[in-house]
Amino acid sequence: MSSINNLKLHYIFPGYNGLGGPIRLLLEDAQVPYEWIHIDVAQTWPKTKQSWIDSGYPFDCAPMIKLEDGKQYSGAQPILRFLSKSLGKYIPTNDIDLETFVETVSDYSCDWFKAYGMAARNRDQKDIVDKYIQEQLPMYLQRFERIYGVKQGPYAAGDEITYCDFIVFVLASRSPSTTQLKDYPNLSKFVETMSARPGLENAVESEDYAHTGIPL
Ligand SMILES: N[C@@H](CCC(=O)N[C@@H](CS)C(=O)NCC(=O)O)C(=O)O
């Protein structure tokens, strides 16, 4: 297993936005120092992407992490799992059912991310934004309210935080979910508990986090 010292996290959207957000939050919760390499999506990204391809690295999307031994890892969920396994936390062990449950929550939360991302990228198109706020968001909130009730919370897996919680948190704790959250007690309790975690308090109160959640 690689050491995760001197970890560099490369991502293209600022703050805790997009798929870089959950990775930053996991690292901060675990108090793992990391270098945040924000690649400007318009100016620098096309060249950086090409340089990754030219170097022989096959995964040409962000987020990507690079370790001090030169190893690179991509894919938001694989990175979260890799970090969890390296840290020996945030991932169930010796319980394949719980491990699969967490994996499923993670997978389903990425579906939510896609719908959110589509609305955020097209926020000047009223039909797309309305569809997200009126149809897709209530559907995801109801789904995750149900999921977060299964193990009696406050986290998806019960009283232990796991890596999927960092993905759900950035979706549930930011605009426009916040305007509807009060109708979902399990998710409200989850967001409140996450926001109070000592490793996350600074992040959640930071200017960067304020930029998270593109107002729709
Ligand atoms: N399944 C991948 C998706 C990665 C992805 O699509 N990243 C976007 C940003 S969120 C990206 O790199 N877009 C720019 C591009 O594809 O050139 C993951 O989970 O990391």
C-alpha cells in the first residue's frame, strides 16, 4: 500500500464543488495534509489533460490524486475507497453486506451528482433548472431520506461515518437542497452531524465552502 504523504489532489472546479469536494472533505476529516491543485477549467485544463494522456496515464478526467511515489489514482469513488483503505477507516471491514451497502449509497449518490451537475452547468436554461428543482431533487431527497433511515443514522452505515457520507453531504448540505431539507428529518440530522465534525467545521465555515453549491 502506498503512503499517502505529500498527496496532491488535482481538480478543475473551485472550492468544494464537484467531485473534488467529497475527497477534500474526507482528507480534512481525517486530518491528512494535502496539496490542492486547482486547474483552471478554461485556461489550463485542456493542456493539462493532454499532458496526462501524453505521459501514458490513461484516465483523462479530474479528480486525480498523485502520491509521493508517483502513483496516480482517478475516479472520485475509487479515490475515496483507496484513501479509506489506506487510512483504515471510513470503510466497513469484515462485513461484506455493509461494505456493499456503502458502495451502493456511493453509487447512487453519483447519480444525484450527475443530475445536479447538469442543472448547475445549464443554470441559464430554465427548463433544465426547473426539472432539477421540481422533479429530480425531491426524488433524490426522498431516496436518500429512506436510505439514511435504514441503519437509524446519523450516517448511512449507522453511527460510523463511511466514505459515501462525504459525497451525500456535499449534495445535501448545499443549495438548492438546503431549501427543502427541513422536510427530510434523517437527512437534516445527517447534515447537522457532519457539519459539527471537528475536522469539517473549518471547511464548512470557509469562504471556499460558501462557493460550494452553485445557486440555482
Ligand atoms: N467517473 C469519473 C468522472 C470524472 C469526470 O467526468 N470529471 C469531470 C469533472 S467533474 C472532468 O474531468 N471533466 C473534464 C473533461 O472530461 O475533460 C469520476 O468519478 O471521477
